Amino acid sequence: MQQFDAILIGSGQAATPLATQLAHKGRKVVLIEQTYIAGTCINWGCTPTKTMVASAKNIYQAKRSKEYGFTTGAITVDLPAIIARKEKVVTTFRAGSENRLKKESNIKVVYGVASFTGNKVVQVKTTSGAVEEYTAEHIFINTGAATTIPAIKGLDSVPYLTSTTIMELQEIPEHLIIIGAGYVALEFGQMFLRFGSKVTIVQRSQRFLPKEDPDIADEMKKILEEDGITFKLDANPQSVQLSGSKKIILTVTADGKNTDLEGSHLLIAAGRSPNTRSLHLDKTGVETDEKEFIKVNDRLETNVSGIYALGDVKPGPAFTHISYNDYLVVTKNLLENGNVSIKGRFVPYCVFTDPELARVGITEEEARSKGIPVKIAKLPMAYVARGVEMGETRGVMKAVVDAGTKQILGVSIIGFGAGELMSLLQIAMLGKVTSDQLKDNIFAHPTWSESINNLFMNLDE
């Protein structure tokens, strides 16, 4: 049994910087990682996908060359080269995280599978074959989540893809069928469409992007359909099998009848589940919810004093920036004697389709359901001068404003660089800047930011 001040299980965007901060404070830390340092974001999530999205965007722009007054030769897509570029970026980022940890004398990094064997006792079956045990006053679980595999008849006999394995393909799918219509599905769907695949997205429910206002969801669906993606909504997958020609046949029930969809590849993108099963949390008394996410309080502590859950392994929004903010919360509370809570924190997010979808705050639907009197500001991106000049006119800006105080309650944007515009408005929300102040402010011309003037000029009366 080895005694440490802190044990960190998983090395995601909360645990890695937390380990460094603890070490700087003189704490003896052991960081346990099953596969690669830096977690999902750098290894299988944000970094690799956005690198490949950039390739897809440039392919799309090259095909639009005539719109900009020039022509190119034939466009060919080299998927292995795209994958190699992605791998280079990932390994560079990962190496940076590894090197920062190596510089810390108070951090021991152990590679292996961790599980609890007793009260605050963690056993590690290391990659070298050894078995080690550790105990500590503070334990931080940052093991993330993985693709949820739905219970569909025959799925276990079909070579399906996940958000991880699809980024290892060496050939462009002829027809990619995607189960699920969330953010992962949309990003990969548009990406592979631009690489040259036919893409069909299948969703169980009728409502598309249910967390967004219907007008925002409809705008995104319209754009993706214009690009060439086929949507099958309110279609319940029943079974999947391989045909004699090795095609994948997905049978769905829609409109009361069964329909067969035939594709060359199948991507499962129907949600994510926490990586908690192998931890044997019952051995240390940590409680989970019905979906096996670890329950935490407003300070990210579990029901067991001294054990914390950070990032995607707990309930709530599964975003890298939330995991990093979790690190800030526990750092301020444990190392700076703070009293920081996660209750009521702003949760901005972006979907990196092209154009992007970005949102912060509440939607119009949420505001009206709470009985908040609101005014709505909307502006098509086709009315933004910078967008017209750049040929980026798809999308819409929308703001939800308190009718009485004129405070901005929420922002939804579909458009080029939507995440950056949303972040600007998020700062305005944090600073209690009113819609009138933004409407009358001077922004440089021609910038995307000056669209904020026109957005709030369109505030309904």
C-alpha cells in the first residue's frame, strides 16, 4: 500500500492541470491513466475532430472556387493524409501534456486500469503486468465517458464505427449511415459528406436538436439538407445485418412500417455513457445515478468525503470546458480556501458544423416556460456585411432579452465563427451590458462583431 496526498484517476482536462497545481503546493500525487495522457478531448474528441473538420472545410471551399472568381483543378481527397495530419496534431498536443507532468517531481504517473478495493483504496493493474495499491485523503475521478452502444438486434455481428474508430478509416465510406442526430453525428456527417460520402442520419425522435429552439434547429437542418445530408427522423432502429454483398442493412420503423437502409458503413452516435463500471465504486461507497454517472454536490464532491468526480463522468453537460472549469472549482475550494459552486454557472457550447452552432444562456422556449417576459432579436447572417463579403451568409443570430431589464438571457447563433460571436455576447451577459448599450455601441467596420448593432435593432417591440 502506497500513501499519497491525492490520487487522480484519469487524465482528462480536469485531472491533468489539477495534478500540476497540487504538486506545486507540495502535495504528493499519483495520476493513473489507462491509455493516453490528456483524456478524450485531445486524443479522441475535440482536437482530432476539429483538425479533420478543418480539412473538410477546405475541401468545401476549394469546390466553391468559382464563386470567388478563380478555378482549381480536380479536387481529390486523400483520407489517409487527412488521418496522418490529425495524428500529428494529436501527438503534439499529447506530448505537451506528458512533458508538463514529467517536469513535476511530486507527480507519479502510472499506466493501467484502476479500481477501488476498499475505502479510499485504489488498485491498479498496470500495463507492465504488476498490481499496485494506493490510498489518499483526496481522490479525484476524471475517467470521462464513451460511446453508448444501443440495444439493436444484430448490431454485435456488424462492424460498426464509433466516434473514435471512424477517425482511423483509410477509405472514404460510399454511404455512411449514422444512428443518432446529436452534435457528434452532425459534425461527422457533414465532414464525411465533404470527403465524398453519401450520408444518412437516423434519429428515434421526431424533434431535431431538442435542446435548441425549433427555429434554430430548423435552420441547422435546412443547411445540412442543402449540403446533401438525408435525415430520417422519428425512425426507430429495429435490426442491422450484413447483406450478401457485405453492405450494412439497417431496418427502421417509421410511419408504422419497416424500411431498409443500405449503407457501406454504420456510425453509432446515440449518446455517451460514463466510464464507471470498471471502477467498482461500491467498494468505497460512492453513489451513482440510474445511468451510472457519479453523483456530486455543488462543489463536485461525492457522497464520500474527500472523493470528487470531475468532467464527463458526472451528470451534466459533457464539454471539455466544463471539465476544465471543474478543475478551477476544486482548486479554488481546496487550495485557496474558496467557496465556489457549480450551481448556476454559464454553460456555453459550440457544434462545429459549417456554419457553427453556438449557444449560451436560456432559449426562448425556456424563458417562456418560466413565465419570463422576453423580447426576441433575430438577424439572418445574409444581412451581415462581412458575411456577404466573405461569401458566408448561411445561418441566423438570435438573442433572448428580458423585456423589463433589457438584460440578455440567452444567445443562439448559426454562422461563420458563431462561437466567437457568442463568446462576445457571453461577456456582455456577465457584465450586465444591456441590449440598448450593444445596439448603440460602436463596433469596427467591417467586422462580424458589428452585426451585434443590427441584431438588437431588430428587437421586437
